[in-house]
Amino acid sequence: MPSHTISVLVENEFGVLARVAGLFSGRGFNIESLTVAADPLDPSVSRIVLVAEGDDQVLEQINKQLNKVISVIKVTDFKGVDTIGREMVIVKVAVDERTRSELDSIVHAFRAHVIDIGPHSVSVELTGDTDKVAAFIALVRPLGIKEIVRSGKVAMARAVQLGADNHRHHHSKD
Amino acid sequence: MKKLTGAQIVIETLIAEGADVIFGYPGGAILPTYDALLDSKIKHVLVRHEQGATHMAEGFARVSGKPGVVLVTSGPGATNTITGIADAYMDSTPMVVITGQVSTSLIGNDAFQEADIVGITRPCTKHNYLIKDVRDVARIIKEAFYIAGSGRPGPVVVDLPKDVQTAEHSFKIPDKVELRGYKPTIRGNPRQIERAVEAIEHSSRPLFYVGGGVQWSGAAAELRELSRGLGIPVTETLMALGSMPASDALRLGMLGMHGSYGANTAVTNTDCLIAVGARFDDRVTGRIADFAPKAESIIHIDIDPSSISKNVKVDIPIVGDIKSVLVDILASVKGRESIAKKRAEWQKWHQQILQWKKDKPLYENSRDGRKDGLISPYQVIEELYGITKGDVIVATDVGQHQMWVAQMFGFENPRSWLTSGGLGTMGYGLPAGIGAKFAAPDKRVVVISGDGSIQMNIQELGTAVQYGVDIKVIILNNYFLGMVRQWQEKFYQERYSYSAMSVPNFVKLADAYGAHGFRVEHAKDLAKTMREAFAAPGPVLIDVVIPKDEVVMPMIPPGGAMSEMLFA
């Protein structure tokens, strides 16, 4: 089942996340990841970026149902849109004399950052698109992951759209 | 500016929004508002259970077209309204429910009679609010009415903590509602309307499939004009009955699980289905793959975009208010020669449907009465029609009796039929009928119920007696949960698992409440008893005993195709 990234602009008010999350659970839609934060330029609104699973019909219903929520101001569905998307992961990797240099080279290759060092572990932060984050995790896994935390995705449309199937689905309410 | 308490602001805003009747039940957390209510001109109806208040508000809304208003306390008062709120949500009924809440400082502390009603009602309301500041009271109540009554109507809950009710603030209602996330589309897209008209003019067997949206939009007149003007027949959902007058030959009656053979066969054969304010409910479509299989185009007019292509893929969607879109279609078809040329072909199609109707009429064998002298539901409905001449508001509960009335009663007017369609709430009928009477005091109101359903909210008979509500309640009593029994008979090898029910002596019960009670067991006494009962003043219960073997037919088994219709 394909994944879709949807950006939802909502009123920054009490209970709004519950409305959006409840809509997904109540209608049987799956959320793969979700991020939410107040808009830095306009604190009266929040931006929710969510990744959901489903075929075209499910995606259409998700869009429509989101638009039906009174606290939702605008829904932008990134289907067929060239987007820049980023996730972040922090991994605490076990290290010893032997593996420290191996980790260093992975960190270097991925342009990740070491953000904490302990006697037996190194914590690394990486920001990148979904595939890059997945590849990074796959490479450090054999070294021994002691702890890992991964964010949901944030995304926006690219300034220049090169894709052939270039139908941006704007479900604006006005 | 003079300061008012939050409670007084609630009452003043209710008055400004035109709420002249409210249904409610006082309790601790809403007492400040009840205190302010006592000095106002609003008529308050004290119910016996908060669920009753919600169904009364629904009945009131359905008849008046205005949002019904409910006022209850926190905790159990609020949770008792859930069924009615969910019912209103499913049947797009405008309603504003104001619930008391514990003081803001106590919220989240598991205080006495505290419930997270905003959390509980989130999935079954169009929107809901918790007011935390007295400065927001007037704005939020105004918004609640606007949201409830506009677009696709629905219930809105406003949770009102006790300290917000007692806090003071100057009273000013905002001039208009500003909601950047809520702007219902009223006018249909002209290009889509043009496409729809073209699809109709290219069709040979067009059919209107109309739903409750026609009633909420107040579009029955436009529908009638369009259907008659073009000669295109109309089939109605349960919620739409009365949109097209029963006496009009173009009206085919209800479609779906218990729809007529004529209506369902028309759906199966149409090449252009025009859905108007209907939502392709599973009780209408049966098995989706076999629904309207010959339709080359499906047009769907609805104010709610999420209803379009949810269950059935639609070719030509038109988002907009039904009335507005039908007016535009009427203007577009006017004087079109290509449409005028179709008339003869469409007339033949209509004749074909009328022949189907004649081939398998509803309850043909019931027309001469039962041989055993017992009462058939058919006779009761005939008798009711005879007494009222059809000029009556009918409310029902849920089950066999509901389907019999829907199939057989000849509704001539919109807004005269109250039933729980989407949620299928037993216990809806009596309170909905009471609410209807407050919306239209001069109209005759009849409730038709079953022996199971009536016992779910029988306590509202007390409300009817207290307020002298002139309402006649017919109980089709077969000492069984009839529809459950029917399914057990047809689909569970006649294994009647817990569906037989003892009932109280309804005559004595009516008497105990201070109402009139009648009972009739034999067909020969039916007419006389019903006429006596209808002549009695005030609330009346009529216990009509019917045999257990009476079933609702025809029937499409759940998930079945229209062609799999059972007739016995």
C-alpha cells in the first residue's frame, strides 16, 4: 500500500490534534508518522505533517474528512508533487576500540553529527529524507544500537516542480 | 456596559439565535444557567431522561428546520445525551447541546459528576467546544448555532464549566461568525451542472435517487418541479420520504433493503442515476458491485464533499446546497430542445417502472385483512391514513413498524416524517414526536412504535402529560423484538435467541401516567378503537396487538444484490 504525505494547517487550539488523530482511528485509516508544531510565523495556527497509508480512494477520503474538521484550515496533499521531506533520527550506538572508526566513517559519509559521547557509546544525529534515514539505520545496526528515536516527517513542496505527473492536490476550503 | 454572568450571556445569546424552546434537565454543574433561564422568555421542557431531550430536539429540528437546543448538567447528564447526539450526527440533524461542566480548576481531577464530554463526543459531533473563558461565551454559542445549522447540518456540543457560568463580562454578540476552516459551498460549479444536464439529456432511463438532504435544504418544491418538468421518476431513501408526494405517479417510494420492487428494479435498470442529497448508505445499495449496474453516469449532488465517491464511485460530482443546485439545473434545462425531445422516451421508461410496481405490489395479500381475524400492520396504517387524511406528522421508532410505515404511509409533504435512519435508535419515536409538537403545535402528531422500542424511552410519556402534549402513540405489539425475530427467522434457522419480550399493561401504564390507554386485539374492533383513541384529548397510548408472523417484505438480504430480493 503506497504512503502519502499530507500537510494540514489547523487552528492552534486545545484538542485539535485529538480531532485529527481521532478521525484516522475512527475511520480506520493508518498513520505512519506524524509531526505537529505551532507555525513559527503565526502562532495562531499549527502545522501537522502526516504520512498515511492507502490507495487513491482512501487518500481522497482522508483529504475530504480532514477538510470536514472545522479546526482544519487547509489540507495539502503531496501526491504527485516534488517535495523536500526530512526526518530526524538520534541513535545511541555501542562502540569499542574496533568499531569507533567504523562509526566515524559512516557518520562522515552520511554527514551526520556526533552529539554525545560516553565511555561505551556515541550518540549520532542524522537528518535526511526517509530513504537516507533508513539506510543510515541499516548501516549502524550491526554495530549495536542501544537506543534509537526517530521523528515523523516534515515536508514542503519544492520551489521548482520537475515531475511529469505534476498535479498538486490543493484542498483549500476557500 | 452592564456586566452579565456567563449564564445570563448563554440565555441572551440563545434568545438572539432564535431559540424559543429548549429541552433539558437541571443538575449541579448547570444550575447557574438554569437560574438565569427562569427569568427568560424561553420555554423550557423538562424531560425525564437526557436522551429524551436530544430526540425531542431532533424532532423539533426536523419539523422547524431550526437547530434543536438541549441543556443538561455535567457527567451523567451529559453522557446520557450521547445516543441522541450520535443519532443527530448520522441523520444530519442540527442541534446545539449545552452541557454543564465542573469548574475549570477541577477539570481533570475526577471531580464529582465530571466527564470529558468534549473527548467523548468528538467523533459524533460536527464540532464541539469547551469554554474556558467567560469572554468567549457569546461568540462560541453563536458559532455553535451557525455550524449546527449550515452546510451539512449536525450536532454541536458546548461544554460550559460552572465557574464560567458565574463569572461576569460585558455582553456583546459578534456581528458575524468568522471561521477560516469552515466555508460550506452553496453554489454548484456551473461546469459540473452543465455536464450533469448533458448526461441527463443523453440518457434513456434517468432516475432521481433522493435523500434527506432534500428535506434539510428545503428543496422539495424544486425537486418536484424538476421531476415533473422532465418526467423523470423519483425514488426516495428512508430519510427523504415526503420530498415527492406519494400521490404523484412519478414517486416510486423507497429503495434499498426494504424498498419496493418497482423502485429497486428501476435502480437496477437506470442508465443515469441522479443522486440528490443521499449518501449511498449500505441499506440502500446492498452489494455495491451490483448497485445501479447499468448506470452509464452517476451524478451526485451533495453539500458534503466527503459523501461523494465514499461508497460508490461517482462520475459527475456537484458540491453545493441542493436547492441552489436544483434551481440552476432548472434554469439550464428550460427551453432545451434536446431535453424536450427525450420526453417520449422517458415516458416509456416511466411506464415500464409503473408496470414493475404493478407486477409486485407491496403487501398485496394484506389488502383484504387476515383470515384469522387478527390485525395486520397494513390495516393499522390504512386506518391511520383514513383518520388523518395524511395531514399529520409521523414519528417512528426502529424496527418492523418503522419499515411498514415507510413503505405504506402516503407522505405528501416534507418535514412530516421523523425517524432514526442512520443510527437506528430504538426509543427515538416518542420524544421526537413530542419535540415535533413543540415545533408545530397546530399539527397532528402520531408516533408509531413497537413493544420493544416504546419501552426504551417510555418515561417521556411523563413529559407529554406534564405539558399536555396532544400526541397519539400507536404500539404495534407482537410481544417480540419483531425485526430481530424476522432476521432470526430468515437467517438464523428460526432460532429466536432472546427476542421474545414481556410487556407491561400499556393501558394501565398510560393511566398511571395520567394519559389515556386503549388496547385492540381483533381486526373487527380496530377502526372503532382507533377513532375513539384519536378523539381522546392529550397523550394517548394505543396498544395494537399484531401477530408474530407478520414480516417486512420485500427484503434484500444484508450485503445482497437488488436482484436477490426476497418476497416472502
